Amino acid sequence: MKLTKKIVLFSLLAIATPVLMNSCDNNSQHEKHLKSDHDHSEMNEAFVKDKKEFKAEVKGRIAELKTEMAALDAEIEAKSAEMNEDLKENYADLREEMEEEREDLQASMNEIDEQAEDNWEAFKKNTENTWENTKMEYQKLKLNLKESFDSNK
């Protein structure tokens, strides 16, 4: 009987050893997967935070631009009696270009939430370029108006 017990015991060990080894390996893989999920979660949280901060920044730029354009519009309105028709047309054309630039910036802001992480940096760069173009157009508009007013005096 002792031999039978030994055979059964060895058989059980032979069966249990691979199962236990596989279980340990699965635990190790599970721990790696959990760590990977945690790392990905942290990256995703940072990405979401970056998007929120960038959206707030773009929103602030749009508000700033609206304020500056409203002030410029008020100045033009106040000086409209002094302006000749060419100057009024010039301002209207430049103002239209500015509005298109502002709309592009607004469209970029509206697309922020839809951006995937793999395209994020390129999207941010494109939005930054749009902002720079918008600011250049605004500066050009102000300079052209100043020069036009100065030449009308």
C-alpha cells in the first residue's frame, strides 16, 4: 500500500507542479498587465489634463482677440467721419481677413476634445501656427490703419 501511496503522491505532484508554475507565471503576467494599465492611465490623465489646459489657453486667446477687435472697431467707428472710402474699404477687407483667422482659431478650439493622443502634438503645433497667423494679421491691420490715418492728416 505504501508503494501505491507513493505513486499517487508522485502523480499528484507531477500534475500539480505545472499547474502551480503556470499559476505563478499568470500572476506575474497579471501584475505586469496591471502595472501597464496603471502607467497608461497616468499617461491618459496627463493627456486629458494637457488638452484641458490647452483648450483654456486657446479660449483665452480668442477672448483676448475679440476684446482687441472690439476696441479697434470702436476706434474706427469714432474716426469714421475722418475716413475716406478707400480707407473704409481697406479696413473692411482687413477686418474680414481677421475674422476668418479668428474663426480658424475657434474651429481648432472646438476640435480639441476630439483629438487622439497620437496626433496631439501635431494638432497643438497647427493651432499655435493659426494663433501666430491671427496675431500677425491683427498687427498688420493695426499698422495699416495707423499708416492710413497718419497719411490722411
